[in-house]
Amino acid sequence: MLSDAETLVRCESFSSDLEAVARSAGVVAALGTRLLGAAPERIVIGGVSHLRWSFGVPKVLLVGHHDTVWPMGSIRTRPWSVAGGRARGPGVLDMKAGLVQMFHALASLPSPEGVCVIVNGDEEVGSTTSRRLIEESAAGCAAAFVLEASADDEGALKTARKGTSRYEIVVHGKAAHAGQEPEKGVNATIEAAHQVLSVAGLGASAAAAAGGGPLGAATITPTLLSAGSARNTVPALARLTVDVRAPSAEAQETIDVLVRGMTPRVPGARLEVRGGGQRPPMGPESSAALFALASRVAADQGQEPLRGMAVGGASDANYTAAMGCPTLDGLGAVGAGAHADSEYVDVTRMVPRARLLAELIARTRR
């Protein structure tokens, strides 16, 4: 497994570099073909390379991604290494080691019959071109197992995920000379500052309502802010990006109404709200039965008791769960530091994790 993980990590696949993603798809396809004895269907949508293996009538869906957040050249500054039981390298945890575990798990079974495997190339940027492919594949399946990394460094599975929304609030003001006649302008920067505080206020309300109320444990966070065109000009335009994480569809819809209902404070300013919901929430009910099964399998195999965790980050599990397909996530590599220089995989957990997945596949495809 380690050799295969090294091969994948060394083939960089930054989401925004479509040529790199295409090369990575070729490497992943070769690995899957070798282990599964069958070549995948290569599906290119919007220039992004995705892979799908389908064996018979699928009852079980396995989902992974081969793109990473790491810019090209990261392998030179964060080279592949294994020391102290930890493998390091760009994307090793999220989620190239998980892909290796997935292929080895499926290959260990007498037959891959009844299983569909999707490895997409744009998960880190929202799966915009692969969403429909994932949803169509999940629609008729009895279970979806997503190979994202564990929820913590002890191997917790991901049993619930918040839904995500992204908004851009565009503030339209009016330009004027900042020294000669500022009173003739409408300052978009000042209006944007008001909106930052308004968004922060929504976030504070959500935090206060954690565990109850329509917002539940939602987070509403102002992130990016830009304004102005010159230091001596009253800004005519400003842009504010808002990140929303919602634990339920109700909370996601409530926040959408609140954000779209924001009003300007500076006379003459105008607000334009763009964006909206991206990934739907994955509630704990989607994973309950599969988590119970995984816990029994782990006990049967003599592994440590499993724990489940609800997490704020989203994945393709959000899409499969929204299709009504029972979904369990976090079955990939165990480690920590995803998207960070500290990223690593606990190599001692790779084989046990693959054994767990193999038995889950065997029991759910019957």
C-alpha cells in the first residue's frame, strides 16, 4: 500500500491545474486497473477528469477524489517521506492514501460485483462538474462509503456534515475625489464595513442558538473583503465573501433568507447578493445504520471501538446523503493536518482501515 500511496502523492493534482488532474486520473486509473482487473470509464466534464468503475448492478457506491489543494511544485518543498510510522507529502491524507485503501479493500474481496467506484477530480473545489455523476450513481445504491480521511487522528468516522453556502455581497457606491469633494461620493468601503458587522451579528446569533432554534449550530463567517480602486478616490465598489455552514436544510434556508434580506446603511449605497447554497447538509440519520454496522464489524475484527463525529466541513458525502442513500464518511486514512504543512497519515492504520471497508462492502452488497 505504501508504494501505491507514494506513486499517487508524487503525481501532483492541484484542482485548478486541469492538465495535472488529467495526468493524475491516468495514474489512478492504472492503479485501479491493476488491482481490480478492469479499466475505468474516463469521464471528462468541463475539462475535469473523473473515473468510474461499475461492476454489475451496483448496490454499494465507493466515492473518492484524486485532486488536492496543493499547488504544483509542493512536492519539492514537502517531499514524500515515511518516518516514525507517519507518511507525509502533499495530499497524502486528503485523500490519496484513502484511495489506495479503497482499491486494496475492494481487490481483497472474491469479486467486485455489485460495487460502483467513483473517483472525481474536483472535490476540493465543490465537485461542480462531478456532482450530477455522483448523485446519479448514488440514486439506486443501498450504501455509499466515502473515503475522506478520519475526523480526528484517532480514526473517528464522520457521521454528519454541515451543508455549505457561499455568498458574495457586492456593494455599489459612487466614486468621487477623496480630497476635493468626498461628500459627492457614496463610500462602498464604509458600507462594506457595516455589512461585515451585520454578517458577524448573524454569526453571533447562530452561535447563541447552538443546540436549538432555527439556526442550530450554524456558522456564518465574513471571509474575504476588497474595496476601492485608488487611495485618493471614494470607493465605488466593494466585495464581501461570506462562508456559511448549516447543520440542517431548515437552517440553510433560514440563513439564505437573512443574507438576501440584508439592507444598506449608507445613503445611496446598493447591495447585490450573489451565490447561495452549494452542498446540502448530511444529517446523522443518513449514517446511523451504517455506523452501527461499522461498529459491529470493527468489534468482530478485534479493532478498537469506533467513534462517530459531526464535522463542519463538507464532502461528496453531502451529495450522496441528499439522494436518500445511506452514507458513511471518514473511512479513508487515519491522520491529521489535512490542507496544512503538518499533514500526515498513520501508516499502521492503513491495513486495518482497508479490512474494515472490505467487510462493510461485503455485508451491504448482499
